[in-house]
Amino acid sequence: QKRGELTTHHKNMYQEDFRNMNEGLRNSSDSSSAFVHTSTMSAILVTVYSVVFAGGGIGSIAMSFVLLKMNTLSVTTTAIINLVVVHSLLLFTVPFRLHYYVKKKWVFDMPFCRMVSAMLHIHMYLTFVFYVITLVIRWLIFFQWKDKVEFYRKLHAIAASVAVWVFVMVFGVPLFYFEYGRSGFYSNTTCFKFHKELQQDSVKALNYTLIVIVTCISCVLLGLQIFILVQVSRKFSTSLCSHQEFWAQLKNLIFIWVIIIWFLPYHLFRAYYIQHVSDADQLESYNEVFLSLTALSCLDLLSFVLSGSRFFKQNVEMLQRRLPCC
């Protein structure tokens, strides 16, 4: 009887130790995938996305009314229309990000988390593509290689836009949905923490490729725009500020500055982050902040609307009268 009691006692001890061990592993796993951002980082993220949601929303609505009066056959107009669409898709996901950073807990499904997370990356690269298209079209006209670049019919403009979005849906979305956030264990209450993906060589190679492409194209765009401004300055040196061509080229700088200020820092930091992703959780917060800054590109539409407003034109005219070059 005593031997049976000892056996039962030992079994209970083993079961308790096993239960404690499992609980410890579970707690360590949860802590490793818990909300990592400090109060300061959370405040920065909430502020940035609040500005994005407010300014981007106003800009998208205002630009939609402006586009109704523009030539819909223009390639530039078509690019801007697609820009409004991609900004609107991002803005739809911003409230879910704000909810997460305020509550510090993800209450939605993990597949939806992956979609919200992927949308920010898709938005960044699509915006970059539409910027490049717009700048190239404007430069073709500047160098008089084309008097105007337009589609022959509205159907052609629609077909070109559909082709871009079909390409994104066929190649981009499945890549993010089926591969993004699938290689490691992630807590269901934590979102936007998919750093384990960077341990894969294929993911590293893809990231490095995108970093090189974006950096090189950004430098080329900036260099070419500076060259054009120098050419315009030499051509209209006596009355530079009174010529519309000069101000048109300055407007091109809006696209380039968005790329340089909001897109390029994220990619440059990303190169460092990939190498030191497992060193400290603080780097993950920095990466998230740099990524959030790319969403500020949504403010471009608001800047376009304001730059075309009567108030802006009146101030430009006052500036032209005061500047010596004018």
C-alpha cells in the first residue's frame, strides 16, 4: 500500500513538473511575441498614422473632385487616378493599425493582420511606380520627344490601369498572403511582427534587391531633375520666375522629395536591420517607425491640391514680384 502511495505521489510530481515546464515554455513564447513598442514609440506611431489618415483622406477626396475636371486621356492623369486608389486602399487599413497601437493587442484574425501589414508595402512600391511613370512622362514632354502623351481612347486608359492591378493581384497579393508571416510562430494577439521571415535567404535576397533598385532609381531621378532645373535656369536666366516651365519643374520635385524623404530612409535602414534583426527588440520598433513614415506619402495629393489652389498661385505671384530673378 505504501509502495502504491509513493508511486502515485511520484506520478503527481512528474505531472506537476511537466505542467510547469509547458507553462514556462508557453509564457516565454508569448513574451517573445508580445507587444514590443515602448510608450514613446507607440505615441510616434499613433501620431504618424493619425496624420496619414486625416491628411490622406482629405487629399484623396479633394483630388477626386479635381480629377473630374482633368483630361482623362492623359497618361499622367491616369497615374494620379491610380494613386488615389492605392492611397485609399491604405487608408482603409490605417484605423486597424491605430487600434492596435493604442490597445497594444491585436483582436482581429491573423490572416487579416498579414493583409493589413502587406498593404503598407504594396502601397509603398505602387506609389513609387506611379511616381516614376509620372516623372518620365513629364520629362518626355520637356525634352520635346513628345508633345503630349495620351491614350487614344478612355478604354485604353482603363485597360492600362486594369493591367497594373491584375499584375499586383496575380503576383503581389498571393506572395504576401501565402508566404508572408508563415515561416515562424506568431502570437494571435500580436501583429506586424514578422521579423523571423528575414532569416530566410530568399527573403533577404528579395529585400536587398528592392533596396538597391529603389536607391539607384531615386538617385537617378534626383540627378536628372537637378540637370533639368539647371537647363531651365540657363534658358530663362533673366526672368526665371515668370516662366511656367520653371514652376512645373519645381512641382516635379514634390514626387522626388517624397521618395527621398519618406521612402529612401526606410530602405537604407532596412539594409542595417536585416543584418541585426535578432540583436534587439528596439530595432524592430525603429523599423516600424521608418515603415510608418512611408505612409506619409499619402499627403502628396493634399500638396497637389494646395499647390494648384488660388491661394497658392497668389503667393507665387507675390514671390515672383519680390525675387530679384523675376
